[in-house]
Amino acid sequence: MQNDHRDFDHGKLDGIYGEKPFDLFHKWYREAFETGQMEPNAFVLSTVDECNRPSSRILYLKAMADDNYVFFTNYNSHKGTDLAQNPNASMLFFWPGKERQIRIEGAVEKIDDAESDAYFESRPRGSQIGAWASNQSDILIERDDLENRVIEFADKFKEHVPRPPHWGGYMLKPRLIEFWQGRPSRLHDRIVYELENDSWKIFRKNP
């Protein structure tokens, strides 16, 4: 696939990309869907535990709210435990067919319960039951234990499945967003927005 590098040029940055990074994020995100990139809303979430040991996993972006990035998970999971101890995290989107990646750094906090309730209501019943049945990240001795809990909660919630108190949404509030566009000879473009005193500073980095 031939890539279009016109998003970036060789001139000065002032006035080219906008004062905030979100228009460019939306443009690249939309183009990832339009060009058939695999799992275009997937991203790598990296967190750090109390011993400064990093861990990463793939999640799905579910929404953007007031320029914050929203995802959902089990609050008792490994990532949930990490975020309770250290809210700083990073997100990484990668679309190899476009030779593009976007790296986002910021602090994470839980979203309102009402928003988590609304999203949980939209999920398939099987996923709702799974949120109750899985003690996410805990050791599982036998697969049968999990499957038996699925049966138990499916029987318990025959009609409506409420949202578990240990499951819901987070939003990452960005303080740095880097746009990476691949170019020949590894002379890639790296355009960085960094939040300073409530305004975005924009600069290039060497590849």
C-alpha cells in the first residue's frame, strides 16, 4: 500500500497541524477504518506496578469524551491494580498498513458510574455474564471453575444483568501525543504535542 505523507511537510510547524492534536488524531483514526486496517481501534495499554515493573496488553478504544480516551475493563485486573497505585499510563495505536503509530501519555481515572452502566447495557449478554464470572488476572486452577461460574451467573441473572461493581470505564487524559509516520530510509516523521500550562507545545523529534 502506498502511503500518503502529505499530513506532514518539511516546513515550520506553526499553523500547519493546529494548536491541539485531536483533529489529527481523528483524521488518522478515521483513515485507519476507511482503509481497512486490522482492528483499527485496538491499542496497547502500558501500566507500571508498585515495584516499577511495566506490563502491556491490547485493549479497544470505545469512545472519546472531551478529548479524553475511554476504555473499559475489570477494576480488579492486573491493569486495574496498577492504575489504582499509579495512574500514569500510555496508549499506543499502530496501523502497519499506513506506516503510522500514535503514542499517548497521560493520567488515567475512572469515568462516571452512569457512563459505565450505559456502556455495559449495550454489551451482548454473554459478555455481561463473563464480566461477573471472570476473576480477571487471578490464577485459574481449572477451566471448569470459570465455566461453572458462567452457568451460576446466567442462572442468577435470568432477565437483566446489572453491571458488576468491579467493572467499568477509565479515561486517559493526555499530556503528550506523538504522531509517527513512516518514511523511506528510516527517516520517519515524529510530530509531538506536549501539554504545558494548559496549552499544547508542538515540536519535531529525530527519527
